Amino acid sequence: MSDINKTMISGRLVRDPELRYTPSGTAVMDISIASNRAWKSKSGETSEETTFVDVTIWATQAESLAPYLKTGQWIMVEGRLNLDTWETTEGQKRYKLSLVADRVHLPPRNTGPKTASGDAAEPVAVTAEAKGLTGDDDEEIPF
């Protein structure tokens, strides 16, 4: 049995994306997502916590998404966790866990076609392989 490193997160963009290029010309974009979780305690009090997740999007996917992303927009990202390690100038080890995007889902645009019920069309999905742009290749989820 092989290991699995697959993560999904949805939330709102904390800031506008930062698109840049590596020295070899590969596009890379960094975004940060705030994902909220709300729950009620046994006493009935509502509590909420926010988790901030840094996401890296590579290559054509980064270039394709950059014009459409802005602060506050909802987004869902599927990808893998990546642990970066480095040492500070004082010799302290630092760690940062982030998400490397394989697929990014955007909400439906209001200008798209409507279904028979009047709902907007399915959200757009952009994959790392630049395929499945309409979300037609979704896998079955067993729950």
C-alpha cells in the first residue's frame, strides 16, 4: 500500500495573489486562504476559529488563475502538503507547512449558463495538468 498526501481546503483569499517567475521562466503564484470553522459547545455557545493556509500554484495553472483571483474571493484547492525547512542566520531551524495545488476550483461566474432550476453552472476547476477545466472528470467520493 502506498502513502497518500492529499488535502482539500476551501475558504476566502486573504490577499491578492502574487504571481512571479523562476529564473528558468516557470510561473509560480502564492496565495493565502482563510478557512473558518464554527461549532456550538455543549452549553450552546457558538465558537469560531480561522485557519490560515499558504498555497503555492505552479506553471500554466498559476498564469491562468492570476487574473481571476482577488482578496475575499471564495476558492477551493486540492493538493499535497509540503514541509519547507530552513535555518535562520542565528542558527535556529524553522518549518513551514503549506499546500501545493494540484487542482483549483473557483465559484461559478454569474455570466455563465443557467441550469433548468435557475442555478448557476458548475464551478470551474483548473488542474495542474491543464485538463478538466469544466470539472467533468470528478472522481466518485465514497461518502
